[in-house]
Amino acid sequence: MTTFLCIDDEKRMLELLELFLTPHGYRCLTSDDGQKGLHLLSTQDVDLVILDIMMPFMNGWQVCEEIRQKSDVPIIMLTARSDKSDVVKGLKAGADDYIVKPFDEQELVARVTAVLRRTSSSAESSVLVRDGFILDLTAYTFQMNGQTLSLTLKEFQLLETFMTHPTRTYTRDQLLAVVWPDRASTDSRTVDSHIRNLRDKLKTAGFPTSDYIVTVWGIGYKWK
């Protein structure tokens, strides 16, 4: 079972993280203190750390730096502050992603899924193959039948999301959370626009995208 270590000095936030993550099959270890969290990490098998920034005694940036001295476990930082300097500081400390409080269940699950996918992909394979389509996660290229098509970064990330979980339907909000994590000025119409452009580009190149990138009316999109 995939195990998360959640470190936050607020008991209510730890309970909320467990409430959101447990129904999706994740096991949650919790700690209300940075030092205790580091001890848990050293004694337990942990697949991902969810780490609050603003904590007494030892803040999230310090905990993140300590973790990175010993482990490459994925880290998502929680912050009540959306100041970009705080976000940059967290990423420089070694975090893989961040979530601004308050957040909902869909955003949290989408973020952890994306981080786990990225880290497992880089550790195991740089190529994703699905239904004869080949997505090179290093070269950022897409090909079928020997023909290679260059994509924009967002188009590539959309395809990677769909092809990684081909039976899952994604809502527009979930795709926003995965592909546009810093989405202060982005709305769901952006997803529709990029899907339309991606379909047009692939169709022009002779790829049968209508058979694979499917609209689920009233919900979002999936890979069929």
C-alpha cells in the first residue's frame, strides 16, 4: 500500500488529509512536529511526504532540507501563503510540488497522483507506451507508426496524464490541478482549448485521436 507521511502542527489539517486520502487507498502516517516527522521517515517505508511550511520549532523548509540530505522521497509542501517567494524557497529546498491552503479533495488527490507518477516514471522508465502510441518522457515527443510529432509542454502533460491512467475520467478541475498547478488566472475553458488544439494537431498528422481522447459529457475527458 502506498504510504504518505503528513507533517503539520494542526491536528485538524492532519485529520483532513487522512479523510481525503484514505478513501483512495493511501495509508497516512501523521506527525504534528518536524523532528518527530523526520524520525518516522527514518523508521518507516514512506512513498511521499506532505509537509506544512509554517510550524513552530522547525519549519517546513528546514524539514525539507533535512529530508533531502538523506532521501529523495517526493515532497509536497502545504502553505497558507501563496507568495511566490515562499513557493520558490520550498522548491529550492527540494520540494517536488506545493499546495496552497485551503484546498479540496480533488486537487490534493490530483497533485499527489501527478507527483507519484512523475517520480515513478523517472525511476523506472522514460518511455510510456499505450495502444501503439509512444510518449518519450525525456525527449517530450509523441509518436506512432514511426512518425514523431512535437507537442507543447501542456499538450504533452495532458497526454501523459491520460495515457498513464487510461481508464480514469478526469474532471476539468483535476486536469487544471495536474497540468496548471499555478493556476491563479486559469479556468476550465483553458483545458477545453488545449484539448481542442491537441486533437486538431494530432488529427492533421493522421493520428486517430477521436478514438482515444474522449469527452465524458458533464464531467471531463479520458483516454479510451
